[in-house]
Amino acid sequence: MPKLLHLIVACAENRVIGRGGKLPWRIPEDFKFFQDETAGKICVLGRVCFETWPRAAQDSRRPIVITQKRSLASAGVRVTGSLTEALTIAEELPGEIHICGGQRIYEETLALARPMRLHLTLVHADVPGDTYFPEWRHLPWRERSRRESADENYRYTFLALDRELPPAGAR
Ligand SMILES: NC(=O)c1ccc[n+]([C@@H]2O[C@H](COP(=O)([O-])OP(=O)(O)OC[C@H]3O[C@@H](n4cnc5c(N)ncnc54)[C@H](OP(=O)(O)O)[C@@H]3O)[C@@H](O)[C@H]2O)c1
């Protein structure tokens, strides 16, 4: 039985997640949630996410970076060329697997028929950007938890959603 995949993302109503290689907002409560939730975990992420997240290899995180740039490998940082390879490595390691983006990695993960949990911070705004989370709302999810919050700029909802998979024979 493969491990449960945890996807973690903050996404605007128009599915924007990034702009110019950065987050399109500054939401301290969500950033803390992301740091806390991923600490100590196996973090599968793309090269841009890795290069723009200074703490990716700190707080006992074990990053697996997907890139052709093998030179990014260093102590505690694994590098691989595809999501499939990253997940093979992650299965062999102890601990939870968190999928931290970006766009293509989320797309490929959501297309997998395997157990997954989406930790979604839904930012209740349409935000300009150039990087998107794939459409998820049409997929069958079971809501595990929901918490509303806000700061001076945004209203947002912390959601944990479990993907409901059809029985193996029906896939
Ligand atoms: N709001 C959020 O929760 C959230 C989460 C994550 C990211 N973001 C935002 O999203 C943006 C970064 O995401 P991004 O999609 O632009 O970049 P990314 O996925 O972090 O990095 C892109 C690079 O990673 C490699 N890569 C990614 N997917 C791959 C795949 N499936 N197979 C092989 N290689 C792959 C390639 O590296 P090489 O070119 O080196 O081969 C590609 O050029 C930033 O703006 C960031 O702030 C936001």
C-alpha cells in the first residue's frame, strides 16, 4: 500500500498560487502553517520552489527536488528528474510525504490514482499571477476539517480534504 500523499498549497479563488517566482501575497498565518506542517517531513518540490524557499532544507525537512540540475544536490537534499522517481525515493524513506509544488508537480500528483490529502488554504480573492493550482473542485473530496480566518488584506479558509478513490476494480 503506497503512503498517503499530502499536498499542501495556498490558492486563490482563481487558482493562482504564484507570481514572478514568488507567492502573490504575504499571509503570515498561512506561511507559519506551511512551515509548521512541513517541518520534519519529506518535501517533494520543483526547482523554483526549492530555490525560493530558504528553509526548504531546514527544520529537519528532507527535500527531494525535481530538476535536471543535478548540481543542486547537497547534504540532506536529494535531486531527481521526475515526480515518479521522487515518489519512489520518498516511499523508501520513513515519514510523511508532502507535495509542495509548483504547478506541474501538483498537476501530475492530482492525476495519480492513489490516496491523497489536500491541505488547502483557499484565499478568498481573485489574484493576478502566472502559476496555477489545477482545478480540484470537480474531484471527489471528503472534508476532514475547515477553519475560517482573515488578516487585514485577505479572508481565507484552511481546509483538509481527503481524495475519495473509486474501488480498485472501477479505475
Ligand atoms: N501558494 C502556494 O502554496 C505555492 C506553492 C508552491 C509554489 N508556489 C509558487 O509557484 C511558483 C513556483 O512554481 P513553478 O511551477 O513555477 O516552478 P517549480 O515547479 O517549483 O519549478 C519548475 C522547475 O522544476 C522542475 N520541474 C517541475 N516539475 C517537473 C516535472 N514534473 N518533471 C520534471 N521537472 C520538473 C523543472 O526544473 P529544471 O528546469 O531545473 O529542470 C522546472 O523548470 C512560485 O511563484 C511559487 O511562489 C506557490
